[in-house]
Amino acid sequence: MAAPEFWNDQQSAQAVLQQVKGLRVWIEPFDGLAGRLQSAQELDEMLAAEPDAELSAELHREVTALGSELETFRLRSLLSGQDDFRDAQVEISAGAGGTEAQDWAQMLMRMYTRWAERKGYRVEILDMSEGEEAGIKGAVLEIKGMYAYGFLKTETGVHRLVRISPFDAQARRHTSFASLFVYPVVNEEINIEIRDEDLRIDVYRASGAGGQHVNKTSSAVRITHLPTGIVAASQQERSQHKNKNTAMKMLKNRLYQLEAEKQAKKKAELDATKSDVSFGSQIRSYVFQPYTMVNDHRTELKIPDVQRVMGRDIDPFIEAYLTRGRGNGASA
């Protein structure tokens, strides 16, 4: 059944508005930097004719600031995907390995939270399932800020930890895995049709660490999209209504990402040289013992200070991957 004509007109108008917004976030910063650069050049010419120590110091400060802001703009220029400017929904899941893997998942959640806060982004926990002894089985975060998705999409994949486990009485070295999936947060202006008959909604009691933390009412909500099998769940709020709204938002983001992946797959089929980084691939190893090293297997970038990386400094890995994508002619 064809969509009504007014529906198509509405969708076209929304697409145009989205494009205008996307262009504005590039044009306005570029114009601002260009204007400041021209002013600095004019001041430099003036100082060449009439030296002035105070104005020279002011010019030096401006040039230093411009250098930093131009570098930031350069990095942003690597983000050319249609959804790169959006907020990000980050899903972290512990792999096999029990408590050790669950602790690793929580360590990753802390690392990305610190990174986001350093960027000036806001972090909201949409859902979290705690481990029986320590750590988390999984969590879903929403990271809000311009280009959050563009930066974090590079982190999708399996992350590997090698260390002497604090949970092993014999102090043996363990290898643990956790996966990271990143979705763009879909704005309300983008319409994704979700039919009621395609949904199965289950309610259940929220889980916790035990004791007083376990809810006595069925406030948690799990929504299954029957045509795709995609499941979204939320149990963070005490209100079943709020949890349902959160789960619906998560489902909408995932359906949007599914459609985006289908389109990307079609494009990739036309470009045999494009690198394919699947969600199931191991992208990075974090080694704590017998030496310290973080190794990105896609770019071969290695940083020996694992504590620095875990403390929030993942930007070198993000930039290396984005730069590699640009060098290959891919959109990263």
C-alpha cells in the first residue's frame, strides 16, 4: 500500500530541514574560524610595520587558540556520516567468563563515562543489569553531545582484557571479553513506523544486587519487535510507564540503526576495497600484566600506558581509526 501524498511531502520537508541543520554545524564554525584567521593575519601585517609588544603577545595567544580549534575542526571533518552529529546510545555487554567479564564490562562503562564527561557530554544510564558478585552483565548509556555518535561508532566491537584477576585466589592471568554496540539516537523528527501488532510487551520485577535493592512490583519493561526479533528493556525507573517510554526509545534507535546498516551494506557491496569491521570482531586488547599495553588491532596503534587509556584518553584510537577510514576513501 502506497503512502499518502501528504506523508511523502512531510518526509521530504523533514529531510530538507535535517540537511540544513547538518550544513549549519559546519558552515558557522568554519566562517568563525576564517574570520578570526583573517583578523590575525591583518594584525600580523600591522605589527610588521609597527611593532608592539602587547599586541604581539595578544596575537601569539590568538594563534595558539586558533591552532587548537583548527585541530578540533579537522578531526570533526573526518565525520562525514549522515548520523555522525547525533547523540549516541552505547550498549555494553559482558562476555563469557562470569565475574571477571562482568567487572571488565563495568570498567569499560566507567572509561566511556569519563571520556564523555571530559568532552562536555552528558551521560544518562538507560538500563543496567548488575552482576551477582561484582561488575555488570550489561548496560545501556545515552551520551548526549554534538558528534557523540560520530566519535563513538568507531568503538563498536569486542574489547579484550588480559590481567591477573582480583577474583582468582590463585592469582592467575585471565582473558575476558566485553562487547560494545553504538547506535545513533533518533530525533522525534525522523519517523519510524512501529505498529502495535508487531510488539510484544512484557513486564517483570527489576533485578538488582539483592536484598533491599530488589523491587517488589513489576515495573521493568521488555519490548520485543516481532518482525526483527530486536529486544529493548528498561528497569532503571520505579514507574512502569517511564520504563516503557525508555524501552520504546531504545527500540526506535535500534530499528533506525538496522535500516542504516542495510543501506551501508548495499553501498559496501559496490566498493570491494572498503574495510569491513563487523560487530563481532575483536578491535582492541587491554593488557595489564605481565606488561601494560593497549593495542588497537585495526590501526595497529599501541599505547603502553593502559591506566591513561582507562582513565578516559581514548581519543588517539578514535582519531587513528577515523583517519584510516578517510585514507581508504571510506566514511569510517
